[in-house]
Amino acid sequence: MVFEVRLHHMGRFVRDRGLGLQYVGGEVHVVVGLDPDRWSYFEAVGILEEFKYDGKFKLWWKGSREMLLINNLMSLTDDREALNLSTYAEGSGDMVDIYVQHFPSGAEEVLFLRDEEVDIAEETWRNVVEGEVEAFGEDYVDESEEERMDNDDDGFSVENERVDDIVHDVRRNINPVLERWNALKRKKKRVTRRGNVGEGSFVMDDEGGEHEMNEDYVSDELDSGLESDEDGSLQSGKFKKFRKDDMNKDFKFSLGMEFGSLKEFKNALLEHSVLNGKEVKFVKNDLTRVRAECKKKCGFLIMASKVGGKETFRIKTLVGRHRCGRVFGNKSATVNWIAQVLIDRFVNVASMTANQIIDDIKKSFSVGITAWKATKAKQIALDSLVGEWDRQYARLFDYEGELLRQPQPSLPPRFGSFYMCLDGCKQGFLGSCRPFIGVDGCHLKTTYGGQLLVAVGRDPNDQYFPLAFAVVENECKETWRWFLSQLLDDIGGTECQHWVFIFDQQKGLMTVFDELMDGVEHRLCLRHLYNNFKKRFGGGVLIRDLMMGAAKATYEKEWEKKMGELKAINTDAYNWLIAITTKNWCKHAFNTYCRCDVLINNLSESFNSTILLARDKPIITMMEWIRTYIMKHFATLREKAITYPGVVMPRPRKRLDKEIEKSGNWIPTWAGAEKFEVTHGFTMDKFVVDLSNNSCSCYSWDLIGIPCRHAIAAISYKVQNPEDYVHVYYKKPAYVTCYAPEIVPINGQQMWPTSENTPLLLPPIYKTPPGRPKKLRRREADEPVSHTKLSKKNSIRKCSSCKEFGHNVRSCRRKKVHN
């Protein structure tokens, strides 16, 4: 099941005395085909980035059937609220309206306002400020995308901004505009009109204003005056030049407007006709002139022709205006226009069906199109994107040259692989991150397929630290060997023997580890290990808890106890687990050097989820998205670290607080020097704590670097602060060092160095797999599809006739015998 959202942006909230809070101005776009299972706050932000949205903003949402905004708006600031949105859309089948509250970073200049418009604008501004204060109260918090990772708070506190400060900042920015308005009110305007507005007459712009020009103003446009021998009936002067970005529903053609080509004029006229629900036909269409009129003969006529011997085309006839009604099945909505709309306004064209395209065009433009047009437009849009992918593969050498500042033409003529490890990431990782790396791979959702291999570390706040990335044709033993070799060359050395890697059981990865890093500790992701375990032995709550308990046991006796219980229940399951080396999946056998007890490779998967929005883009666009994200991520966390008042970072501090809470049940007995015997008050379990060596016989403190509950009981006995015994890996200086390196910004494609004497790099050869392409990720056998109903797939059936398990009433043998 998919749902739709209607995005209202570039407008503002206004308080209306009669209607309440309203959202006025801006644009409205409909995005369809959104999967509730993949919906997140990052996807909502990614939709805004597709529209090149800039500045600070906050998102609000409601169901489209609910009319009153003030009573139904709900904030959208994190994945928890995004889940509420998708649950509502999935349960009600209703389209969801998302409103963007935009906070501009600077003042906007407003020109050519009439006296009555100045009064309206000033009143509207007061309504906006008062409406924002009344609607959103005093607890407004502006959160950025980088503060949300893996639907988990990073622990940094965010101070609420006062509304008084917001109003002060916005009013401060608007003062130059208000001064400009007041100056315009004192100015006298001259209005020049030519001819009558009606059939058979030339139509000029309705009004023209006089204003003072800033002496520092310099125009980049190359305009020339009107020649005396051309169109002598027109006033000599400069003519307005058509700009494609100005085209909208309210756009007006003017007499003398200039175009670069007749094709540009015809495309503009067709788009304007579609936006306004009119149909035109070209009665004259040759190499030097185009004349069009309304199909319904309402009197509208427009003609553009070439100006002398120049490559300029000008509107020389503009007769009347459309007086006919709106046309729904508009034939002016050509296939090329629909394709351009799909490319510009929708996030993922490939996932849209013909019916969805028809519905979107109908809702957005009130235009009905045929299924053939929708299918053809989708094909053109995809071909255009494929062309962009081809061009970006061809520019990979230039991109590499801009990153390295020196071209290295060593790749084969056809794309094979691309590796990137930013110097800032390398320095931050080697500076203060623990020697713990998670590696994972994910599919690229492009025409040429491919895999993205990632290496992710853990920062001092126990969150992911992006390290290195590689794009390869497919995931196999050779590509993993190449990626890990590149990674070791970047951050390797004599210390690599102390590193720890964690990964899923990818194709060929375990063999490569044994070949390249013999003796280096590597861990298997417990979640994937349990999936394989469950396929063999059926799983179940009891067996799962025993396996997880054995893996999480920090000392060997506890591990033996859990494994013994498992053996008593299922001997085959016990034998299967005992055959796996314990240092690959059990905490009691892990090395203490990395100060990390992680069993699941969730940080790598969290980073893959973060970059989900980029994985369907061309290769350079994707790598630039990732690089830009890391650059902003580093800058944001660098500023947070400066203002953080604590010593231990928030997430390790939360873990320490939990151990402090549990330490109340343990009684320390001093044995001399820095050693203690700590006893549980009820179970009488005992552990030995040595504060001088930061060690406890439960092995938890040694393994993690954060004092366990037994150690905290001994520390409290000595009236000392447990924070002093936390390893330096988790403290603020390490965090500052981690994110101190800056990710260096690079130039745009127009300034990249050109790779010389290198062959044109072609895209990889991609063989389309058989069957229909998969749209959704593969779910586990017992993973529910719905958030409201439990899946019955792979569940044990029970016969309603004989009450036995393993079959249903239709295949019941007893019922057949009885009949």
C-alpha cells in the first residue's frame, strides 16, 4: 500500500479573523507512490531538497479531509512523528497535507507597489507575525536534518527559542523593505496606456512605474533599443526578454516580448495555455514566424516573428484575451510537456504508474491526459535521466580530478568501480574514534544497478562516523577484496592488527577477511546470524532468548549456563552454534582493545538508511550528495561539541546513569588498596573489582570502558565520581578531536579540471534480471507488512473441525471421512 502527500511550500501562515489560521501564497505539489515502510523524516526533507528548498524551515501536517488548520496541525520534526503520519495515511486512505513554515535568512526587496498594495502588504505582514506567535506558541524549536540519525536522539539538549526573538529577528530584516514601501508611497507614478484592450487592438503592459535606480546597480543583460525602421508604431525603447523561470499561471505575454527561438515561444505558449486551461492552434508555423489563435475562436490571437537579420524573435501581434471557458481534456498538454513536469516536480518517476501520473497531472494542473500520453511521458523522462547517468559516468575522471586536484587516468574505458575516502573523515577516525569498523553493502536503484559499499566507525557519542564508500558493479569476493585493500591503504598500518570489524555474512566477505587480515578480529552481526539459525531450527521466543542470552553473557560461566539450557531443549541447535568460533559472536570472548561490545551492525544499516534518498541518483550526484551531507554533518556536530557542558558525551552518559541506578543492589567490601569484593544483596552473586586497573571480573567494564554496576558500587564507597573512571574514548575532548577536521568544499562542474588524454568512460554493462523489477525491500519471513495487523504468513494453521495443527478445514481428512 502506498500513500500520497500534498506539499504546500514557499508560502506563509496568516491569521484570518473569520477563517482562522490559513496558509497563503507559495506552490502546491503532489507526491505519490510513498511507501509507509520506508517513510521517514529524512524522506520528507529529501522531497524539499528536490525542489531546491533553502533556509530554515519547520514542517506541519494534517489529513486533507480536515478543514480547520488551527485545530488539526501536527508537527513533523522526527521519525516518530513521521510514523504517526504514515500510520494515519495507511489507516484512513486519506491524502496528507504537509505545510512548510519557512524562515527566510534575509530581507526581500519589493518594487513597484501601488498605494493600496502597500497598505495591504503592511497589514499582511502584521497578520503573519501575530499568526505565527499565536499558532505555534513560545516553545518553537528549529531542528535541522543532521540532528536526527537512526530515529534516535543524539542526547544533545536543544534550547527552545523565544517567539519574541523570532519576531525581533524577522522585523529587523523587514525594516529595509518597509522603508522602501514608504518611499514608494511618496513617489508619483506615471501610467502609460496604449490602445484599447479588445479584439483587433495592440495590448501593452497595463502599468509602468518610475523609480530611482541604485548607482551601484550593474545589469548583466545585454539589451538593445528598438530600431527606428522596425515596428514604427511602437514606442522606441527596450523590450522585455522572456525567461523560462517566470512562467506560471499568472504570467502575461506582452507586446514586444523577445524570445531566443520560435521553439521557445511555442513551448511557452503551450505551457501557458495548459496552466490556464486554454487550447490554441498554430495557423501559421514556419521558420520565421508563428501565429496562434484560440481553438474556440474566442478572439485571442498572438504572432511572433523574426526581427530583421537577427537571431531574435519578438511578439508583434497580441490581440484580445481568452474569453472561452476552461478545457479539461487539453490537447496542448503534449507528451514533452508532461515529461518535463515529471522530471522537475516529482521525486521518483520510475516508481509511478500511468494512473498515478494521470491523477497527479489532474490534481496539480486540472488537466486530463490519456494513458498513452502518461506512459510515453514517463518513458521520455526515464530516457532523459538515463542520459544524465551516461554523462555523469563520462565525467568521473573530472570529478576525481577535482577531489584529488590532480587527474589520475588509470581506470578502464568502461566503469568498473569508484572509491572515495575524504581526508577529513580519515583524520577524524584516526584521531579519536575507537578501532571498530562496520562494513556493509546496499543496492543502487538506478538503471545500471550496482552496489554501494560503505565503511562506518563509531564516534565518542556512540553514533555512526562515515569513513569510506565505493561504487561497484556487483557484490562479490573480488569487489570486497578491492574495497578493503583501498581502505587498509588509507587508514592501515601497524595498528590494523588491533582493529575489529563487524559485518553481515555478505558474499565472499569472510573469505577475503581471512586472506587480507589473518588474525584480525571480526564479528558476525547477531541479527543475521539468528536469521540463519531460525531458518534451520524454526526459531521461537525461548530459543531466541537463549541464543541472545549466550551472546550477551560477558563472562564464560554465564555463557555456559545459557548454552546448557539450549542443549537441553534442542541438541542440533546447540551443535550448530557451538561450531561457530565464540570470538565472532560472544561478548565474553571479545577483545577489550576497541572498548566496544557491539553485536549488531546497525550503525552501517542506519547510514544506508540515511543516504536512501541519494541511492537512486546518477553516480556523481549521489557521491556529491553524500559528500555534502558529511560536510554539513561535521560542521553541525562541531558546533554542538563546543557548547556541550558535560564531560562524558550524552549517549555514554545515559548508559552510565543506568548502571548507577542498578548499583544500589550491590554491596562493596573493601579488600585493601584499590580492590573490592562486591556482593548482590539478594542473589549473593559476587564479583571482584580492581579500580587501579579499571577492571571487574564480570568483564563488562573491561570490554566497554564504562564502569559497570559492581565498579560503581566500589567507586561510591570511596566517595569518587564515576565519570572519572570512564574511558577517554567517550569524553568531550575525543569528540572535539573527532569532528575537528573540516570537509573541504569543492567547485561545481563548470570549474572542474578537464582530464586530458583519457578515454571516454562508459557506463557499466547491466543485464536486466528476469521478472518484474522489485519495488520494495525483501522482508523477513515473519516480518509484518501492516502496522495494525499481525501477518499470518508462515504461521502454524489450526483446523477448525478437528482442532489439530498443521492443516485447515479444507484439507481435513477426518471431515472428508465423516462426509
